[in-house]
Amino acid sequence: MNFEIQKRALSSVLRDDLDALVLLWPAQDADLIASKDPIAALLKQAMQQGDFEHKPGASLYLYAHPGVKTRHLVVVSVADGSTADVGTAMKAAWTVLKSVKAKRLGVHAPFNMSAQTVHVLASTLADASYSYTSTLSQPKPRALKTVVFSAPVIHAEQRAAVAHAQALVSGVEVAKEWANRPANHATPSMLADAAKSIAKGACFKCEVLGPKEVAKLGMGAFLAVARGSVEPLRFIVMRYNGAAASQAPVVLVGKGITFDTGGISMKPAAEMDEMKFDMCGAASVLGVFQALGQLKPALNVVGLIPATENMPDGSAVKPGDVVTSMGGQTIEILNTDAEGRLVLCDALTYAERFKPHAVIDIATLTGACVIALGGVRSGLFTSDNALAEMLQLAGEASGDLCWRMPLDEDYAQGLKSRFADVANVAGRQAGAITAAKFLQRFASRYPWAHLDIAGTAWRSGAAKGATGRPVALLLNYLLIQAEQKTPSLSSSHRK
């Protein structure tokens, strides 16, 4: 999907040869109602009759209206113009238009759009119109190819917001694509090939390590998880070098369990198909790198993806086994379904070699986080207050929200083991926190944060599918780090 932005008057846009047009209508509409465009009088009458009101998403559909060149026009209320109301309005408009199969859609605001508004419109429209097609025998790809935003006044910040939105949507849809694919279409080797394809160009490097190289590194925890699968593990190292080599990179570590049966501690059959989404952390890293390739910010970023299946064959790791991590700590594996933290702990140790500015791991780690926060906010765990503040700011500005959770040392008590340095699980209580405490043991040599996206990375039920989160949060954070944040990422998101 391509985005454009133009400085246009409403009267001009109404004469455009578009497949469909969305007209955003604000609550402060006195001047608009007084204008002489072909729809003002009709809209005034509709409001007088109670058929159109200023609540977010209220809409009026006009077909082949006199004086309007496009056959399909939706007028939709953005109420007071807050980002939440703009998102609601765009969803409502697309609900009306999705059966039209428009290829070229206009979205006009007869008021001064903020850069944040542009960003929200683009992201919302892309999400609402997304269609997964990769494994369908008769795919029906998205018909919408071009979206033209317009307003009476356009500044450089709005144009920058469109460029950012273009890159963000591209990255989010890469993350959705790989997360949505069935496990036999998204093996560790396939993820590695995808990473190589994304990491092309002068600023990129990509290295893929196999079982022999991982064994040589001493990644005993990662190897233990991979033992039960016939699919060979892959450790993917992506690098984006947009700044001087002396600049410390931000390292993103994405959990890449391409399918999770639970291993010997096998999961129940109901909804086990959704365990293809257990690599959404890895998918988000791929998505971020896709976006970096388009925006080319001045910073260095490393992406680490430990990719494997968690399967229960005769060579699989067993409850009670003790393995040695890359950092030398021994781990008693009490539950083989707590495998994500095992692959991540070795990747977190590997991250030390980059002398990072910060390390952020992203993982569909615990069902406990779903219970705590649902599907609204990702769980944020860190003992670094500055890093926490920056990630929370990035989440609030992008609408990809997170919530800081505690990391008191008392939560680590349940991880004690008589037979190893640490157990991989504690009790049922505070499961998301004890999982983060486990990871924290392996991330003591740099600023570190953990994002538990188990509740936000995908939807279940009739709308089953990946959300692409937290690509927006991570990209926002990185752009802030590069001091290249666009206005759509600024404090303008406060309504």
C-alpha cells in the first residue's frame, strides 16, 4: 500500500477521479456547514434530522452524489479530533467501504491535520484492510493500492509523518505475514531466509548460525529446547549500521519459537494451533528491520533471533534435566513449556559482545501476562528507569501501549533450585514477573528491558491473526534514539 499527501481544498478533492473518498468531519464544523460545497447542505439537514451526529465514527454514506465525482463518499465524524477518535472514525469508514474494492482511496480533512492524525489514519486503515493470503489456494489480496491524504494546509511534518507511516506499515505487515504463516511455512530456516532478504543493502549485514556454531558458542539452554525437533535451529544475527561504528547499538532480541507444543510438558490440544504465533517476537524484529531499511535513521541496531521448534520426541529435554547456559549458569528445567526464556537467556548473553546501548527482548512469554494486562498493553519489565520511561513514551506516542510491571528481588525466590543455579519456572503466582526475573539474571551487564507480548501479539477467535505489535513501539523508540523522531512521534499525542 502506498501513501501520498497533498495540499488540497475540499472543493478540489470532490472533483477528483477517486474510487472512493472519506471525508473526516470535525465537531467544530460551523465554517464547513456555511460553505457552498455540494455536501454541506445535505450534511446540515442530516444533522438536523438526527441522522448524523458528532460522535466518533458516526457516518453518512453518499452514492453518486451530485457535484461529487467519486461514486462512493463516506462522511465520518472525528468528533474532537483526538487520535482515538480519528482511529475510530477511520475504522468506521472502512467498514462502509470495504466491499467497494477501491484501488485508489482519498482521505480528506477539511481542517489542519496534525502529523499524529496522519500517522493514526494510515496505521488504522492499513490494519483494517490487511489480508493474509500466503497459504490460500485462491488468494484475495488487498485491493487497495494507494491512499491519498489531503488537507487545506500541509507542512513538512505531515510529509515526514507519511514517510514514517509508509515504513511502519511495511514493517508491521512483514511481522504479520511471518507470524500468521503456519509453522510448516515458517520454519527456523525459512525465518533465516526472510532475514537475509530483508537485510540487504549497504547498511545491513545478516549472519545465520546453525547447530554446530551454536554448540561451539556453548548455548546449552537454546540447544536443549531444539533437541526434540527435526527442524534444525537457526540463530539469526541481523545488523543495521546507520551510524559510526563507535556508536553503541540497540540490540533487539526476538523469541523465535516457530511452533510450541510445550515439549514433554505438552500443552492441551485446544487452540494449540495458535502456538504458531510463539515467534511473534522474532517477527517483530524482522518488521523493525524492514522499516529501518526505508527510513535509514542514524543509529546502529542489532537483531538477534534464536529460532527453533519446541517438540516432544525421544531426544527432547525432560522435566528435571539440568543444562548449562552460554553464560555458564546451570538451569534446572522443571517445565519444558517454559522454553522461551531458555532460548532468550543464551541470546541475552550473546548480546554482551556488542557492548550495547540497550537490549530489549520481545517475547510471547507467559499466559500470566495475558491475565494481568489482556490484549491492550504489553508487559514492560526493566530495572532501568530511563529505559522504562523512553519505552513508555514511545508506546504512548505510537498507540502501541505497554505497562511497567514490578521486578522486586523477592519475586526471584521461587526460582531457587537444589540441583542447579536456577530453575526455569517458579510457582503459579506472578508468573510473568518470575519469568522476567529469570531473564534478568542473564542481562546484568547492560541496560535491559523485557516486553511480554503474549496478550498483544495476536488475536484469537473469529478475528484470529497477528497484530504486528510491538513494531510501532520499537520503531518509535529507535527513532527517538536516533534523534530523528518525526512530529507524529512527538508529544503531540496527548489528547
